Amino acid sequence: MAHKVLSAALVVVMAAAAAAAPQYSYEPPAAPSNLYEIPAQSVDQPVNEYLPPLEAQPQNIVPEVVTPPTRPPTTPTPSTPAMKGMPYDFEWGVQDGDSGNAFSHVENSDGKTTQGEYRVLMADGRTQVVKFFDNGGGFNAVVTYEK
């Protein structure tokens, strides 16, 4: 019986020694000696591979003035055709009694000016009203809140 206990103890000790020993040999990489390389060229004097150095360039160079070609005058067209789908006018809205959600959108355009308004019920119970227009100069909006 002592022999079995001794064998079992020896197995446990050997298993513990094997588990405690390192499983592989790992050496962390060496820290870099310099993270950034020093440029070979001085920053004070940039290098242009396509031109000789400044001191080798002649100093009496007069830049050539280039005038763009002239275009023949254009005559404006009598009237600009209307954009496809213009004018338009639409309106839609949703009022869901179960959820209390309400939102709408109204918009119209004659092809030159687009204007409208949309409304959204916010989580705090207010209604956000956005009135907008664009007359060719960009989108403009006024945002207000109603209780």
C-alpha cells in the first residue's frame, strides 16, 4: 500500500513539475534603437529632381505670359426648358393612435424654388417643425418646436 501511495505521489510531483516548467522558449524582440530615421537630406533646402539647384539656374528668366483662347460670344437661349417632373406639389402624413406617433411632410416646387415643411413628434412630447426653402442659393431651414 505504501508503494502505491509513493507511486501516486511521485506521479503528482512529476505532473506539477511538468506544468510549472516553461512550455516553449520565448524571447521578446529587442526594443528598436531608433523609431525614426534621420533624413539624408536637410529639410532647409528641398531637393527637386527635375530642376538644377537654385544657384545653377539663370537669374534673368522672364516668365512667359499665356493668355487663354477667347471664346466666341454665346447667345442665351430664349427660355430654359422646365426640368422633368416640375412643377410638383405633395403632402403626406402619419398619425398612429396606438403609438401616438405623428409626422408629416408638405413640399412644392415650380422648378426654381422649392419650399415646404415637415413635422416630427419628439420623444419629449414636443413637435419639431422644420420650414425650408431653396431658391437656387442653397438649402435654408428654420427649426421650431411646438408643445
